[in-house]
Amino acid sequence: MGFFLAMAVMAALMPQRFARAASDDRAAIDQVRIDFNAAFNVCDSKAVGRLIDPDGVWMPPGKPAIVGKDKVIALYGAYFKTVQPTFELKPGPIQQSGKWAFLSGAFTRMETIKANQWIFIIYLYISAR
């Protein structure tokens, strides 16, 4: 699977990292991608939550926005009870605009449904202010 995904990150998400030079910023932004992949693959909704701003918004297509870190963590907590994912957001170009940064890239995702569970699909859009 190769879909495009935008991951927006700003100073409120990782303030100490954005104080560095531009190349360090890009490395810090890419580290968020790596940390997200790791947390997602071990079904750790709290670790995913540490990467999200308190006012973060997930915007699944065709569904209402999920607003707030706690709601996003709860969403992933429920998801990880039903599915064992294998996920990789691949490296991609990083664009910076003020305190915002956007990582666009392809990802692969495979899901194994756990026994006696229903599945729902989550699309990723990370936003912080």
C-alpha cells in the first residue's frame, strides 16, 4: 500500500527540539515519525499520545474530527484492543513554515484482527498548535 499522509508538527508538540538549527529540526521531526512507527507497532496508545499536542486533531475521512489528545489516546486504545498492526510511515520531504512542519510520505500498513473482534480504520492526520 502506498498512500500519502501529512503529519503536521509544531513547537507546542516538541518545543525543545524546535530551538535547534534547521537541519536539527528536520532530524527531530523525522524522529517523531520513527517514534510514532514504534509506538503504533507495539500498540502503545500512551506512547502515541506523548507525540500529540493536547489540542491535536485527528481528521478521519467522512467522520467527525477527533479533538484533543485524550480522545485520540482513547481512540487508539480501543483500536489496539481489536487489531495488531504493522505500520511504517516512510521518510519523506519535510516542509517547514514558521512553527509548523509537514512530513509527507507514503506508508505501509497491515492489520491482523485479534480473535473475536470488530475492526475499524483510522486515518492519520496530526495537527497541533
